[in-house]
Amino acid sequence: MADNTAIRNASAAVINASTEEQTDGAFAPRIAGTKDHDAADDGSPVKIGGRARSSEITAVANNDRADLITDLVGKLITLPYANPENFVSGAITTAMTGTTSTSLIAAPASGLRNYITQITVSNAHATVGTDVVIQDGSGGTTLYTIPAAAVYGGAVLTFPVPLRQPTTATAIYCANVTTGASTKVSASGYKGS
């Protein structure tokens, strides 16, 4: 047997509540919040659970209440990590020797952009060093410049604040600044809005 009752919290706001009979014959209150996901936010929140997702949810409007998001086994998803389905990575496995822009990470779907959390650069040339530029699209704006000295110079970079691609639905590219180097690049991160 359940009894649906409107009760008031300490601020005199109405909270929807019901009681359910337990196996020992006692009644326990069950309280639910008064706002759904994506509803305009006001009042005090009650819900502390999460919403299990295998993909991104639709963005809510500014100042709306939003659900916490978990993966399908209930682990809370927090940045810089995303749903595993949104992880991205790319690798240039054939050495770049010219200065032509080369695709590193594919373009995400419309409305999404890449967020890079790690880049590795190496240069196998015996005498020619270069800088490697990470670009927003082919020949696009330089997002980052990474030195790659000769004789396996280079860098392994981890971004505590992810490198945010400015343009949506666009691939990440990279290019040598100097002709004659022999560089390889790999990167990983995630896609999101």
C-alpha cells in the first residue's frame, strides 16, 4: 500500500513524496525531485543518481538543470574523459618528409569537435630537425607547435586542459615546418560539443 502525500521541505517548497510499506510493516518515504532533466532550474534538487548513456546527450539550454551522466555500468563520466564511444585517436605511421598537411584525427559529426589530451611526435632524420604544427583542418589555424629535433627528437605531451579544436566537424591535421625531416605523430582525445 502506498500513500501519495505532498510535503514541504525546510524552505516551505512542496516536495512530491510517497510512502511504501516495507517487509516489516513499516512505511518508508520515497521522495522525488520536482524537475525533470532539461527543465528550467529552480528550487532545491533532490535527485543524486545519474543517467546511463553510451553516447552524448542533447545539450540543454543555459541555466537548465541537467542529469549527471554515467557509462552503462554506472561510472560517473567527468572531463577530460568521455564515453568510450567518443574517444578519438590517430597516428601517422609513414614518416612525413615534406611540409604538406596530413590528416591526424578524423572529423567528428556535425556539431562536434575534437579535444586532444595527448600528442606524441618523433623525428628519425639524422640531421634535419623541424617543428611540427597541429592544425585545425588542412592548412588551417595552428593549434600547437611541437619541436622535433633530429636523431629521434620530439615530444610526448599530455594536456591537463584538453586542446580544444575551434571548428566543429573538421579533422585535425599536422605538418612539418621544415622539409627533409622524418616525423611521425600520434594523438588521442575525445569528441564532444
